[in-house]
Amino acid sequence: MSLAAFHANPDRGEIAGERDARATRFHMTMPGYAPTRLAAAPETAAALGLGALHVKLEVERFGLPSFKVLGASWATCRALSARAGLDEPAATFGRLRTLASGLGDLTLVAATDGNHGRAVAHMARLLGLRARILVPDDMAVARVDAITGEGAQVEIVHGDYDRAVAASAALADEHHLVISDTSWPGYREVPAWVADGYGTIFGELEHQLREPFDLVTVQIGVGALASATVRALARPGRFMLGVEPADADCALRAVRDGEHARAPGPHRSVMVGLNCGSVSQLALPDMRAGIDAFCAVGDDSVETAVRLLLGDGMRCGETGAAGVAGLVALREAWGEESWSRATGGTVPPVALAICTEAPTDPESFSRIANRR
């Protein structure tokens, strides 16, 4: 079934925190910076019974096929600046590169299911540092090749993404700096900086989307993007929907069953960037306070979403289309009552989604796109 689980969040409350504008100013100094496009998806909106659907297309950032480099670059800037003993982070990319050259023998480390690790490896290459990226053993060859193409050492961990995270954490020492987008006990600053880096998306949206919108759908892996999204966009009267794969619904379980609940797996969704068994404890309070409902969806929903978005001229990878997959699953499960039942509204909502990646596994994307 497309909609595997739906949990209306009884703890929805107030969101505290502001966007760190320094991250956006830093990104604007990086070579090749340009705002990503906000596009209308009228055919998808009509198919789903929405008033309109706007999609922020994070399919290319600084030559990479996803938004992840926004978080990886700012977190790297903050972490290297802190290691150098600076009270304030390097304000420009040029200053950061000079700073990195004086830090000696240093390797950036990350665990990844694809895009985050590639982004960390990309930053290491730009800064003249080494990168060591740990990946689960079921990651597609195309994604591994993309990381090694950045000059990184890739280490395959026998197990899932959570095991790769644990293995990366164990590497931290004076010569290995871990740049992770998820948190664990004693490790919170860097993933907080990653989420701050994603704020550039929403700074751009302030100038791109002037009309009111009623519904925001956001995909959840460990939760860093969802945390940044609710901090930027949660408002009274605006419905926030969190979307996860059916077999990796770690945020839904943590909100519903207790913060240490996890999705046991195996995590085999085609939405590979969301195949996480444990939510970031740093991101969880924001999601609990800011997301109105969580839904877990099957791969059939995201495959439908990929094809619908293609009809509107958008090439979104499976993880990238996951937010729209949540809308697909609700519509298929509840029909014409879907939006009144989910949001309580009486008028079809105007929705916003973020396509977080271009296709990163060509074989998988081709199979989905050509299926009818």
C-alpha cells in the first residue's frame, strides 16, 4: 500500500531559532554560486487535486546534483575555523581555503548513503584536504564512483547507514575531522552547522515565492533538512508534512513511540538518501514541534511522483521526489478527501516541495521513468 503509516503529531508547538545569514553570505562567495530555480508543477498539482504546487529544484549546487553541499560547506567552514581557534567563522571561501592550507595533515570524514559524502569529498578537494567517506555495503556503484571521482577514499562498511555513521565517529582524532549531518552523544555542533547551511534554500525562497502557500512537504532522513525547513517555514495555519520510506520511518517512530525508537530495517527503499534507522536527536525537537503529521510511504508512491514531475519537465531523483511522494500517497489513500482530512482545510491547498536531488543512479531512474 502506498501509505504505510500516517501519524498526526499531537505535540505540534512553537519553533525557536533563526536562520544564520552568515551561511548564505559565505555560500555567495563560493565559485559558481547561483540561486536554484523555483518551478511550478501544474500537471502534478492537477493530478493530486492541489490548488498549486511549487517545487524548489535543488538538482544542481556548485556542480553537484543535490542540496547537500550547502550543509557540508558551511559545516566545514565552521569546523575548520573552530579548529584554527577563530572566534568567528571564515567569512569567505577564499579565506577558508587560506585557513585550511595552514592546518597541516587533515582528513575530512563522513558517513553517507550518497550525496552528503560526495559533498564533503568535494569540499575537501576544493580546500586541498583529503577525504575518507564511509558507505553502507548496498550503495549503488554510480554513487560510489561519484564520491571517488572527487578524489576521496571510500570505505565500504558491512551493514547499513547507521553502522557507517558509528564507524565514522570512531575515526575522529587530531588528523581526522568528522563532518556529519546527524548527531550522537557529545557530537552536536557540526550537524547543527549542517542544518544552518541548508538555510540558504529558504533565504532564496523569500525572494522567489511571494504568494501564500498552505502546505509544505519535506522528506526526512536523519532530519537535518526537516529541522531547517520547519525553522524557516512553520507558521500558524500552514500544514507541515514529513515524509519517510515505509521501512525507514525513524522520525515517525521517534515522535510516536519515544525518542529512542528506531526503524529496524532492512532499509531497502529506492529513496536511498532517506534509508536511516535512527533520527538525529538534535533535529528531533524541531520536527516534533514543527511538523503537523508524519507519513511513511512505499516505493510505488515515489515512482509515481518521479513520473508526475517529469511531466512538468523536472528530473528529480527518487530521494528528491520523496516530498511529492507523500502527497501522492495521501491522495491515493484518501481520494478527494485527502487535503481536508490531512490539513483540516476546505479549499485545495497551495503546496511547496523541495526536490533535493537530481537522478544519481541512472539505471534506477531510467527504470522508473519508463514504467507506465
